[in-house]
Amino acid sequence: MMSNVGYDKQQPETIQQMFGSIASRYDRANAILSFNLHRYWNKQLAKHATNNSPGTDYLDLCSGTGDIAFCIAEEVSSPSKICLLDFCPEMLEIAKTKAPKSPHEFTYLQGDAQELPFDDNSFDSITISYGIRNIKSPERCIKECKRVLRDRGVLSVLELTRPTHPIMKFGHQCYLKGILPIIGKFVTENQQAYEYLCSSIHHFVSPDELSKIMKSTGFDSVSIKPLTGGIATLVTALNNEFFTVT
Ligand SMILES: C[S@@+](CC[C@H](N)C(=O)[O-])C[C@H]1O[C@@H](n2cnc3c(N)ncnc32)[C@H](O)[C@@H]1O
């Protein structure tokens, strides 16, 4: 679907370029635009990804400026390997400057989340936050996650979503259509980027559809957890080698 502002996930280079252009302002914009709620959502994601992980190899896809990877680092006590992958080099460069001192080993990779440069069965836990919405083929990405996850490995996807409760829904629409593009313009100095963000929330697959993709890819124990009335949603799944798709 072509976005009306020129950023189009069917043309990934436009998305890459957009994130490159807002990278230095991304963290500040996130904090202001989410009223810092993203910190709570990110923590929930990191807790799920670490509490349920059978091992110590973590992969954060669409890692951006590294918030999820560094949240994971706070949650795990045993020395772990945490790989950050993103196709936007500017976002990764900022992540490198934010890395905390910790016993963990961080690796930064520029790459496409739909074509992962890893062997099969390489990771115990994979996270994707606010990223899958921007990916041309979420199905390809989820299939790649399944391939590189070990048996009993967990996939945890956090996304901005649309609340279903009528009052929440109305407030959310007002925020997305009226407030976010205006504040977004000032904090990112790129109004088009935040218009894209709004339209991508409207057009992205729902948590139900995302969970169906996970199930059809062969993931087991798929669960959906709405956060803050469904403004964000955590969708999680288990890679159970003995699970068969019916
Ligand atoms: C909204 S940001 C989210 C960043 C980070 N996960 C966070 O929680 O703040 C989306 C990120 O996804 C990356 N991205 C989008 N499509 C991608 C793809 N196909 N492969 C790798 N990274 C991608 C963008 O470069 C951007 O850094």
C-alpha cells in the first residue's frame, strides 16, 4: 500500500531513509509522543523475553537506538550475548553510544529483518518492538525468527495498536490524527515521518492477525497481552519443535 506521504513499506529504502533522517531525534520524540509510556511497555517486553528464555543468546530485531536491548541487559544477570539488528545505520550508531557498562556482549548488525544473517537455531529469545509494522513482509520476518530460534526459544513482538474500547478508541483517534502529527513535527522536525507513523498504525495487521501468522508459521503457545487499554500490544510465541500446525 502506497502511503500518501511518500514513505512506503513496499519500498523499504524510503523507510530506511526516513529513520535515518530522524535518528538523532528519535529517542526524544518517543518520550514526548508516548508520554513516556513506552518505558513501561518496553519493560514488559524485556521481562517476557528474559523470564521465558531458556538461554543467554538474545536477538533484538529493528533495534533502532537500542532501548530494548539495553532493557534486556538490565533484566538478565548471567552474562549474555545480545545482538541488535537494524537496517538503518544511523539508528545503530546512536545505539552504540548508549550501551551501558554491563557483563553482556553487545553486537550491532546492519541487516534486513526479513533475511537474517544467522544459522538455524542460533538464539534463545527474539524481540521486535515497534518494528514489524514497518516491514514489507511480516510473514517473512516471522518465518526467519522461527528458523533462527532454538527449540523452546521465545518470540516477543511489541507494537502500537488500536484500542477496541469505544472511549479509548475515540481518544486514540483524536491523538493520532490531531495531536501526534503536530507535536511530532516539532520534536522530529519531520512532519511527514510522523504522518507515516500514524498511517502505519491504521494500516498494520491487528494483534489477532499477527498471532495467526505466528501460528501458521508453526509457533506454539501464542498469546496476546494488550497494554494500557490496547494502545500497545505484546504478542508472544514459543518455538516448540514438537508442535505441529494443524
Ligand atoms: C519505530 S523504530 C523502533 C526502534 C526500537 N525497536 C524501539 O523500540 O525504539 C523501527 C525500526 O525498525 C527498523 N526497520 C524497519 N524495517 C526494517 C527491516 N526490514 N529490517 C531491519 N530493520 C528495519 C528501522 O530502521 C527503525 O530503526
